[in-house]
Amino acid sequence: MQGAIGPCPHAFRIPHAALFGSMTPAARLSAAIEVFADIETRRRPAADALKDWGLAHRFAGSKDRAAIASLVYDALRRKASAAWIMGEATPRAVLLGMLRLQRGQDVETIAALCSGERFAPAPLSDEERDRLARGTLDGAPAHVAGDFPEWLGPSLSRAFADETIAELQALARRAPLDIRVNALKTDRDRVAAALAHLDVAPTPHSPWGLRIRTGEDGRGPALQSEPEFIKGWFEIQDEGSQLAALLAAAKPGEQVVDLCAGAGGKTLALAAAMQNKGQIYATDLDARRLAPIHERLARAGVRNVQVRTPRGKADAVADLEGKIDCVLVDAPCSGSGTWRRNPDAKWRLRPGSLDARRKEQAGALERAARLVKPGGRIVYVTCSLLPEENDEAVAAFLDRHDEFLPEPELEHSPELPTGLSDAVRPGSLGIQMSPRRTGTDGFYVSILRQSQ
């Protein structure tokens, strides 16, 4: 059960004498194989399996748990390709193949981890040695070489054509750690100087962004404990999300609705762009998702946001119909653009859940259409790579609403920083960011303006 304190059914047994020291790299690999098996067997989120393993193995320190999590997430990133080169899809085979493909380890380095001694995995077989030495992705189908579910192949091919494998391979790499500087309180140079000990650098595109170097395990520092975070100088936010907020072009004095605000990441970015002038109404159909927004607004010094928490079946923003300059629809979606951060999500995505998200997207766009005043705009955003949730969702909306027109050539918008127009992938009705093109998560943005 999730959160259970007792040992899980496949618990990795370590004698009491081992509780007083850090785990060896070999023991961490054994633990990662066990956790991966739990994820596969029970079809559960990786975070839940890792949490339960940690609760059942309290000898493992924070560095051990971080290293095990890094191994598991890297294996999920390369699940299909690792199984291909190893010739089987067992948890052990996937972890070993990942060490070759994702971490670039040679046969002898991997063999040293698999000594069979104490808590190490069993020694490599002759077959495993041969595959680790000579296995390649030559001849692998696209869904294997790109590490994505086979049933999504047609959708991704429509999005990326002959660049599908390269785009998805970029999505299998680890994500960077980005922060957005809060322009209501400070500027980027000041935050960069304050966080110099974290090896920060400006993000390639966002004028608000800083990128922080992560450790070998892919984990970053505990930013929430930094004094500058506590003072509200910055928020953790992927550069792609920052750029989506930038494209909304919210101006001081405007009336704005963040219709799917969630925890408020883009709400905060909009408030900074508006210099605390005008009004933002932040709401979400799921009241629980709004819970963190109040503390974040207070810490950031935001004064122009009114949080509208839904009550029962009533629409929390129904009184604003026809009055709004800009409606941001950060739509619920498959999250395929964030697979670098949540690699287990791609293997749990099913056609039924994609259909459900598409219905939610259509519903959100219909609500947005009622809110916009003549000449106003809808900014439709997803963190998805799938055309069903992007251009095709917008096209279906436009078929129902001829009073809206898409902003043409959005890739040349004056809101985009210099150089980004050549990096984004233009679609028929919006633009697509991606890890390969822009170095960001896979955000899609379309702007739909109502006729006067």
C-alpha cells in the first residue's frame, strides 16, 4: 500500500550491521532494480514506489535515496532502448542497458557493480557482456530508438515527421533546473550574484530565467531553503513555462483570468509582467490544486491577484463574462512535454486518458470564449507534444467559433526574445517548444483573438 511503513513484498534485505554506513554503488543498483520491478509489477508512479522503498529501508540516507531515484528515473527514460540492446525487458536488463546508453559506462565498469558480493547484483552472464559490448540501436523501430509508447507513434510523426526520433531522444535526457526571477522585488543580476555559490547562469531565452547546475545524480540544491527564495526573489519554473507566460503579453492595467491556475506558477509570472497593476483572477476547477497559491502570492509580494476558489457546481468566474482582456488557458494535458522530469508518466499514458484530457481542453476553451471581451485574446498553452492536444484542439475550437482568429506567425511575435523565433517549431495555429529545439520542456502556445 502507498505510504506503508512495513517492508514491501520484494524488499531488498540488508542485515542490521549495514545500517550504520552509506550504501555502496552496487547496493544502490540492486535497490534500483527492486524499485523498478515494483513499478512495473504494480503499474504505479515511480515517486510512490521510491517512497515506500525508503520507508521500508530506513538505513538508506538521503544521498542513497537520491542516487537510487536517479537510477530508476534514468532507467524509465531509456526503458525501451535499454531493453532493445539487452534483448529482454526485465528490470535488471533495463537497468544494465541504461548504464550503457544513458550513463556511458563500459562493460568492465558495469561488471564491477555486478560482482555478486554482499548486496551487489549477480555477475554478468556471457550474453549480458556481449550485448553491453556490442549492442546498438541500429535497426530499432522509432518507438524504441525514441523511447516512447508505440501507440503514440502516429501522433508524434504528425508533429515531428523525420525528426521524431531526434526530438524524443532529447526528451529522454535529464531536465535542467530553472528559476524565474521575480521582477516585482529584484532583478536577474542581483539574484545571480546572491546565488553565485550554486553556479548559476542566465537561461538561453527567458529574460527572467536563471539555470542552476545539477549534481551527477541529476538533483539540484534545496532552493526552498535559500534566503532569496524565502524573501520571494525567485520561483522554480522551467524556462518554457516562463516563455509561455511572456507570450501572453499581459500588460499593466489589463483584466486577466488564469483559468487553470493550479499552484500559480504562471499567475505569478503574469503579475510580475503587469507590475502589480490591473487585475488577475486565478481559478481552477480543482480547488485542491489552488491550495499552494496563497502562500506563493504573499511571498512574491503580488497584490493584483484575486483567487477564485470554486464552490460546488457554480462557475467561479461566471460574473466576468465578456469583460476580460486575456484568458490564459494552461490546459490539462498528457504532460508529454515534461517526460524529462516525469519519465514514468509516458509509460502509464493510455488512449482513454488522452481522450479525457482532450474533452477537458475543449471545455476550458469554451469557458475562456465566454470570458473574453471584443478584441481580447485567449492564450492556449499545453505542456504537450501531441497535435491532438495542440493544433488540432485549437482547430476544433475555431470550427465552433468563427469570431476568433489565430495570431498569425506567432514565432515572430515581438514578445519572443531575440533568437527564439528560429528555435521554436511553428505549427499551423501555434508554436511548439521542445528540449531539442529550445532546451525547454515541450510547451505549445497558441493565441486566439476575438474580433472587435
